[in-house]
Amino acid sequence: MNKSELIEALAEKINVPIREAASITNTLIDTMSEALAKGDSIEIRGFGSFVVKEYDSYTGRNPKTGEKIKVSPKKLPFFKVGKDLREQVNRHRTEKAAKK
């Protein structure tokens, strides 16, 4: 599912125009992005949590030349799946396999 499919699903589910669903979706994504950029974490019970992990600098290699390079420290968002979502995905996978 991509962003436009999510917007369409939301519009259909709550019976609002696409434009309004797009606004809701964009507001949600922007708010979450801003929180992560500030270093905050986001927890949506049953779905999962988003946290920012910090990585120290390290010495890496240029894959083309093999030359050693210093990789700067960085922060990256990380998603940890919630128990309910994990169980739902596994249940769906099990049901799909049983049908074959």
C-alpha cells in the first residue's frame, strides 16, 4: 500500500472526500515526522513504536575502490512492531498457507 492508496482507504472507511482524507493523512505523517526529528518517540499501542536510534561514527569502505572512509555519526528512525500487529500478520500468513 502506498500513500495514495492509504488516503483512498481512509476516505472510504470514514466516508469523507479524498481531499479531506489526504489532509488528515498528511497532517498525521507530518506530525510524526516532526516528533521523530526532535528526537521524540511515538508509541501506538497494538501497532508499534517509532524511535530514533543514534549510531556512532565508524570506518567503512568505499565499495568501488575499497578505500577506507570515515562514516559520520547519524540518527535513523526505527520501527518496532507491536504485539497485536505481529499476531495479526502471522495469523493472516498462517490462514493463507492453510488455504493452499
